[in-house]
Amino acid sequence: MWRATILTLYPELFPGPLDASVLGRGASEGHWALEAVNIRDFSDNKYGSIDDTPAGGGAGLIMRADILANAIDSIDRAGRPIIALSPRGTPLTQAQAKALSLGPGLIALCGRFEGIDERLFEARNVEEISIGDFVLAGGEIAAMALIEACVRLLPGVLGSASSLGEESFEDGLLEYPHFTRPREFEGRAIPDVLLSGDHAKIAEWRREKAKEITRTRRPDLFKRFCESGPIRRQNDKDRER
């Protein structure tokens, strides 16, 4: 079973949205499990504090390495990576979420205050991941996003596994536009090609729209997509053999 452990100062925030819809059903069916560990349980003082003033001076408070290490050491890692959610981490990608979903799970460390004592990262081999170029009050929401990105890829969690292959980022492109009933909405009609029944033309239209959207909204992704053309073609040939 894929397992997620959350190290947090606010365990009451979990499972939150991770217990809803297909994710919650996936947990109840035994595809994955979640536990939240309160970092304050490992405080060394009667006040339950886990932070202190920054060495060298400065604003804010820093989460202590010794207390966080004790919290980490209390968990059965079972080969799971420890990931601190941080705006200075490497950006989370779909490929990374897929790789994590193939493992035994993860341990998410939710930072608060000004940050975490730098010594912890090396001492406990903690990886830093960011969900975007912005700052949150804490890592809990980011941890939920990371876990959802992984859990939805687990076999049996989504109703239709075939839909995963056509999502944004799966082929280096953003996803094509979607339409459904009614046929016309406020003067805007569903493109005729999608109602033609010609599956080849529909696939071609979707592919071109995906390229167009990626080119205009994420030129960085489109550049990588174009540069990876020879690699994709070789991979396609290998699959055909």
C-alpha cells in the first residue's frame, strides 16, 4: 500500500480534501493510507515550542533541527523519501509525481515560520520540492497538492486509467480543450470536427490545439517539446518493434 506521512504543526488539517471524491474512496478501498504526525509532540519543553531565533539575527523564527529529527526518527520510513515543501525547492513536475507514485509513498515535512534549520536537510537526507513560485504560510496545502498528484496516479484510484494518458504534461504539452452538451452555449458552438465521428481528424485537431495552447501559455514547455522531437520519434519506433 502507498503510504503518506505528514509531519506538521497542524494535524487537524488532514486529511481535508484528501478524504473527498476518488481520493477518499481510494483510501477506503485500501489503495493508499495517510497519517499526520504532530511535530509538537517532540518538543523538549513544557510550552510545546519547536522553534528558536535565527543564528546571526534576523526576523522570524526557525524550526529546530533536533526536534524535527526526532519526529522523523519516530516514523517507519520503509524506503520512503522525506520531502520538505518549500518555495526554494525544485519545481514539482508530473514526471516526478509519477515516479513518486511508483514507490512505497512519501514523508512530507510541512515547514512554518521563517524556515527550517539547514542542518536537518543533510542530516536526514531531506529533499525540497516547490509547487510554484509563491510563498504560503506553511507547507500543509503544498503537501496536499503533492500527495494528490501522486495518489490519483495509483492503480485503482481513478475510475478510468486511460484518461491519464491524455492529460497535461503527459506528452510534454498542455491538454487540449474539452466540450460537452449543450451543442451551443450562448452563441458558442462545439467545433464541428468533434461531432464528425472521424476519430483520426479528432485526434489531429486535439493535437494541434494542445500545441497551440502550450505555445501561447507555456512557451518554455513548447520549446522543450520541440527539442525532444527526435527522442519521441525514436521512442515510438522502439515501442513498435
